[in-house]
Amino acid sequence: MKKWLLILMAALLTLVGCSEKEETKDTKDKNDANSLKKVSVVLDWTPNTNHTGLYVAEKLGYFKEQGLDVEILLPGETGADQLVASGKAQFGVSYQEGITQARVQGVPLVSIAAIIQHNTSGFASIASKGIKSPKDFEGKTYGGWGAPVEQAVLQSLMQTENADINKLDIVNAGDLDFFTMMQKDIDFAWIYYAWTGIEAELRGEKLNMLYLTDYSDQLDYYTPVLATNEKMIKDDPDTVKAFVAATTKGYEYAISHPSEAADILLEAVPDLDKELVHKSQEWLADKYQDDAAQWGEQKLTVWENYAKWMASNKVLEGEFNAEQAFTNDFLPKKETK
């Protein structure tokens, strides 16, 4: 009888010990979660390979390492710039063009890192359309989204070949994707090659691609970028620094491990096409940082040159201070050898 009592008491003590360990672990996990600072970052569009570094930083714990609990939000009717400017989101994915226009209107957005170092966008058309230069825009139909900058860019490229923009039909295609536009009597559109161009390759569709950077150095602007607002920088610089440090690590991982990074994006957004994500990630891997000293770095001349182009093409009215529009201060300091 005593033997069975001793066995029963030992079993009870073991159960109590296990329970206390489980409770201690659960409490620790809960305390760890509570100690993280909650912030949000709003995407500019549906998730794609421009955003991979954010998903990597979340999945691999880089945000957590920096004491952050980051929620990645999709844009709704209110865009990322508006949410970040109003303080409803701490960070967002934006564009140099948008931040430049916002600042001349007194909206205090600030770019804190360039996601891609050089502009990879341009005007694309199905090869059978025969559009091989801006001169070929004459007599064609362009499908856009109705922004004033579109006509200015089109005119700027056409002027390099003495083409007449009045001979180009510009229509607002709304949210139609490129391939749908090509089936609706639209001849060409403005795309990012990393996504739509790669999709065309996978479809076996040959494109003619006219990159903006082939026609003007001033059109080599940062698109996209990470943004915050001046109040966040002033009131909580440590959180900005932590967010940029973790995001930098995420994009550096995507540069070094494009296939693994693609899988992380697919895990987070399983509706994406697997082959497209992998091919796009591979294409972008060496373009995130490109010739910059480190990922995210921005140059004053790029901000000044594009603002000058915008002003000369009458899509920017007001005083623009390029030095206040961006900062490299929150990028991790690289050791010099």
C-alpha cells in the first residue's frame, strides 16, 4: 500500500511540475508578445515581389529581434500615403513621385529606404503591335490610370524622337491588367517588368519594352520606397530605426536567397502564382541594391533631378526641398574595412 502511495505522489508531483513548466512557458510567450511594439506597414498594391523583404522579416523573426510586432496591411480605398501621413499607419510602401507631390502640398511624408535602386518600369506592348520606339506611339492607344504624370512622361519620351503626342490616344483603363488591355484595342501600357514582364515571358508572349531610364536620366527615380511621416521620425526614431534595420535584413536575405524568399512570400500569400513569384524574385534579386553601397540607400541628386523634371513638365507646382523628402539616417551602419 505504501509503495502505491509513493508512486501516486511521485506521479502527482511530476504532473504539477509539467503544468508549472507549461504555464511558465505560456506566460513567457505571452509576456514576450506583450513586450513587442505593435506597428503597421501598408502596401502600395496587392502583394508581389517588391514586398518580399517585408514578408521575410516577418517570417524569419527579424522584426521580433528588433522588438517589433509588425502587421502588413493591404491598401484599401485609402492609399498607403494617406494612411501614413495621417498617422493611422506607421509605415507604408510609396513612390518618389508621390512623396514629391505630397511634400509640395505640405504633407510631411519622408522616404526612409529605396526598395529598388533603379526604375525598372517602362512602356510595354505585345511585339506584334510593332512599337519599338516612342516615335511608334503615334497613331496608337495608350491605356493608363488617369494621372497627369503619365501624359508628361509620354510626351517627354516622344519629344526625344520629334513625335507628336497629339497623334496618341490616351484612355483611362482603370484597374484592367495589362493582358486584358491588350485584348481591348489598347496598344501599350506602363508596367513594372519584374512582375508583368516576367508574366509575359511565362505566357510565351514576346513584349517590346521601352524602359524610362533608356530615354532620360531624370526618370531614373526611386519606385517603390518605404515611407513614414515626420512626426514618427521626431517622436519615435528608435522604432523607425528598428523597422528599417529588420526590413534591411529581410531584403538582404531576398538578395542572397531568392528561391527561399519566394517560398516565404508564397507561404504568406498562397494565391500567388508559384512560377511567377520564383521567376520574378530571381529577376529582382540583383536589382534591389544594384550599384548602391547598401540596400535602401538614396541619393540627393536622384530626388533633385526628378523634381526638376516634374517641374519643367508642369506636373509639380510649389517649392520642393529634396533634403527633407528622404533620409538615409535609419539604414544600418555598415562596417568599413
